Amino acid sequence: MHVSEFTEWLLDKFRGWERKTGRRQTITAFARYLGVKQPTLSRWMAGDNPPEYDVIEKLAAKLGNDVYNVLGYIPPELKPRLDAIPPEEREAFFDWIDKYIEEKGYSFKRK
């Protein structure tokens, strides 16, 4: 996981939220919108202590599912499907996905 990538992503989401509201906003107001405490959000924006997995679902609901990719997590709706793949076959499966993504020209960072 790249904390700086998450910090940049979060700052971009904050700016987008400001544009959507039509005025400048505070970090405290953004934290309230996200349903987290302001000091927690400030730490994330400073690149300290990325969010715990249980908070990411809340962030995804407000800011988009791309938070999973930025933080290198598997979205909860995919986890049961991936768990169905035997552990000894998962690496080959992920290699196949990486090749497919590359061939199609999609952008995805595997963490």
C-alpha cells in the first residue's frame, strides 16, 4: 500500500467534494461528511496511519470503490469469489488477471 497515493487520492476527493458543495470546506466538515473524527482524517491526509479495513467500506460508500484499489484491498463483494479459489491456484489466477489487464491496457496496481 502506498500511503502517499492514498493521501493524494483523498485530497483529490476532498477537492471534488468541495466543488460539489459549491464552496470551500474545512477538514472538519469533510470528516463529518465521511463519518470519521477530524484528527483521524487529518492523519490520513498527512500520510500517517491509513484507514483500517472496517472504515474503508464507509469511505467507499461516500467516495467510490476505487479506494480499495488505492489501498490495495480486495472489495468485499469479490472476497468470497476469491476465497473459492484454492490457495495453491491463486497466484496463477492473479498472474492471469495481470496479463489480461496489461493486454487490455487497463490501469490497476497490484499491491
